[in-house]
Amino acid sequence: MTVAPWWVHEARRCGKQAFVLPLLAALLAFVAVVAGPGAGVVLDRALLSCALPTATALACAAAVAREPMVELHLSLPTPYPRTVARRLVWPVSAAAVSAAALVGLVAATGRRPGPVVTLLELAGLTALLSGAAVWATVRTGAAAPATGLIVAAVLAKLLLIDRVVPEGAVQAVPALLAGAWLMALALRALGPCGRSRARLGRGADAHFGPREA
């Protein structure tokens, strides 16, 4: 199979939610900002900063959890972590396009915060939630625990972190690094050299890497 059919195949394996969820979340956030009474309102800010990252993380978790043929992938020449990473490119790309459109539309309205702060916040939280969602899905074999982790992280941001940590790079950079680290841990667990146990697939009892003593 050549490169182009591989990418098309991975797009199909992700499911429609990989493309629909980020788009709908960005639309919801924009409508909330425009229809809201003004900048700084709690609901407006919450939807603007969290809706798109949350939707992207849910799409990433679903793309990993819905794979029914893990054993088949493990027998192929292409390493399974590479297959998963290639598959996750689609929801991440949909999120990037949606984020760019959202930031541009919000900037056109003249609402605060500015486009740079908004884009940084979206990128950081998207990386953190997506990394955490994929890690939780790989570890448990289901998207439900990832959903709970995402909700907990969003609540922690809105109720605690936003009150003590300034917006922008101060929040975004640590979130980006933490998200990348969690994603790397998840992909490593899927490989033959992974030292942690990973369960993937509905009701599957597939273990990746050597069993721990």
C-alpha cells in the first residue's frame, strides 16, 4: 500500500468524530463569545479556552480505543506506535485548522484576550488533554477513563490554575511539555519494548511489552 492510501485508511479508522468534534467545538466557542455579554465572562472564557481542546482529546481517545485488530497490527512490519501516531495526525490536524479559524474569527470581533494568548492557550491545553487521553486509553483499553481524566483536568484549570497562573506562555509551555511526555509514554507502551502494561480494544486482554514480574 502506497503512502496516500495509507493516510486515507487511517482517516477512515479514526472515524467521523475526529473531524466533526473539533469543528463543532470551535463553532460552539465562537458562538458563545459572540453571543455573550462581553469579554471576561466565565462561561465565554471557559468555552473559548476549553471546548476545542476537550473535543480534540475525546477524538484522540476514540481513535485509539476503537481499534479492533490490535494483534493484526502487531504482526505487521510497520510498528504499531507509528500507526497510532499516524492515525492521531488527523484529529490533531482538524483541531489545528479549527483553532486557526476560531482565533481569527474571535480576533475579528475585537474581543479579548488577544489572538496570540488564545492560540497559545488552545495549543497548550490541547496537547495536555490529548496526551492524557491517549495515555489513559492505552493503559485501560477504553475511552471512558480518558473522559473522566479530561473532565478532571478541565475543572482543575478553570477552578484552580486560572486563578493563580497567568494566561499565555506561562500556562501553555508546561502544558505542551506535559502533553508531549504523556503521548510519548503512551506510544512507548504500545511498542514491543514498552515496560508498562497496556490494554487496548473493547474487552481486549492484549498486553504490549513484557509482562511485569
